[in-house]
Amino acid sequence: DIQMTQSPSSLSASVGDRVTITCRASQSISNYLNWYQQKQGKAPKLLIYGVSSFHSGVPSRFSGSGSGTDFTLTISSLHPEDFAIYYCQQSYSSPRTFGQGTKVEIK
Amino acid sequence: QVQLQESGPGLVKPSQTLSLICTVSGASITSDAYYWSWIRQHPGKGLEWIGYIYYSGSTSYNPSLKSRLSISLDTSNNQFSLKLTSVTAADTAVYYCARDSDDYTGNYYLDYWGQGTLVTVSS
């Protein structure tokens, strides 16, 4: 199985801050990398697919980059509604593994 | 508008079979454009991919669950289902169904999710 490791596991930030979350794959996954946002008690929502493509309705303050084994999700200016847990996921091979999640909390 | 809704018992006894149904609206499960997936989340934990089924009936399962798992289609009702046998407390989780789309580069992503259903395994 491909292991997906996110860092940090949690972070505290203020509204307006720039936030970067890293996801590292245990082997190359090309561009088969997606990001999801999950709020408390809700289902995850797709943010970004294929490293850097926006899902419908996702604000432009979210962006993704990377290739091979190292990827990042950046929130350029944190909004109150962005406090949530973020997961990366690879679809390069089965099983389609997720990272352990990064919790973005209010400072 | 694509919507998915999980349904099934919220309580299952140990050693019995967990059965869930996902009802899809706004999209056809017989479309060759999508896979239909199950994902679960243990309480307070991260996401675990369970498996998917394609319109043709072909499936892919997480090896950690493969010996106990079955995913099938009910095309007449636009539903797909999950059966997990011989459950234990370790199978207690929120179970989500989701649509799996591709971006035509080979990457697949879960673009629509059900709200999730908590299944507790307990006697």
C-alpha cells in the first residue's frame, strides 16, 4: 500500500494567515493526488483533484501543487469557515489511501 | 444535482453481517463515467477507503477487508450496496458512500459524498 503522510498533524492559525499543509507519498504517485476538507460531523468535501484542479465552487484562496511524492495545499488567506480537517488522498494505486489528516484550528 | 444517501441498521451484533445501501439521485450508476465507492471513518480517526464498484460490476476492495467484503449494484433502484461479514467492534465507524470520478488523466477523485451513517457493532 502507498502510505500518505501529512504534516503537520495540526496547526493553529489566525484569520487572514497563509497556511500550508504538506502531503508526502511513500512512492511516486504522479499527479494522482486529491485534497478534501472535513468539518466536524460532516462528510468530507472535495477541494482539489489532480494536484491543482479546483472542484466546482471551491474558493480561489485554496491552491495545490507538487508532483511525484511531495504535494502541498495552500490557503492564501484563512477564512473563518476554513477551520476544518484536511486530507490528501492518492488514486495512483489500490487501495486508495488517505493521509492521516491535518486539523486547522483557530489561534 | 447529484445526491447520495446511505441507509441501513445503526447497530449490528458481533459476528453478524453489516449491510448498507447507497441510493443515488442525479446520476446513473450504469454510467461508464463513474465508479461508486465506500469509505469509512472510525470514531475520531481518519478516512479509510473500503472499495468501489463499476457499472460493469467489476470491483476493487481494500485488501485489509477483502475476505469479508462484497459491493454490488442494484441498477433497477439506482443503488449500490456494501456487505461486510463477521463484524467486530473494530468495524464500528461512520460509513460513507461516494461517487468516484476521473479527470481523464487517470486520476480518480470522490466528488460527491453521502452524509454518512454511523454503524455500531455491539451485543
